[in-house]
Amino acid sequence: MKDPNLRTFMGWLFAAEAAGDVLHAIISSVLLYSRHYTILSQRNMLFLASYLAPALICGVASWMILKKRRFVRVWGVVASLAHLATLLRFHYFPRGNSWAWSIPTIFITVTGVLIFLLPEKRDAMEDRLEPASEV
């Protein structure tokens, strides 16, 4: 890493979140299939979508952040807010004590939103630079 900063760290955190959600969705679908449940029931599809939708958002945000593409701040805020979907997931599909996961999730959400809403020095300098007009 040439330029380690909080945004790069959040990019790697989003990548880990996306990989974990995809892995959990795959394992859950295999377990659902092996138990002879109806794999295409509405509850099962909602359960899988609750993992795959945040995984897709976090994966795209991670790629945008680590490659330093345009709209990094927007994708960072969206991925940070996608962590709130995990709180909804625990509400609709309870598994034991959800408070153990709620506190880190809220911390990641608030930290990510603050990191990506506040402009960095480079962002402020790029905003001030105006392209040369052709005359």
C-alpha cells in the first residue's frame, strides 16, 4: 500500500464484508438444499437476498475505493449504509444474541459515513482546480 489511509482501510473492510456475505449465502443455500426445504420459497429467497445485496454493494464500493475511481465518496457512504441491512437481517431472521453484532455494525456504519462524507485534502484540492478553458 503506497497511501494507507482510512478510506483504503474501509475499502478492505468492505471487501472482507462482501466475501463473508457471499460465502455465508453459499453455505446457507447448500444447507437449505440438503435439508430438503423448498429452496425457492419466499423466506429463503429473502434470506439469500439479505446477504447478496449488501455483498454486491460492498464489493463494488471496495473495488471503486481500492482502484481510486470516480464517485468513491458516494460508494463509500452507500456501502457504509448497506451495513444497516445486517441489522434488518438480524431482526427478520433472529439467531441468538443479535446485540453482539449490532454494536460493531453501527460503529462501522457511523465511521464509514463520517470518513466518506468529510472531504480529504486531495478531494478539496481537486475540487478547486478548474480545467483550462480552450480559447
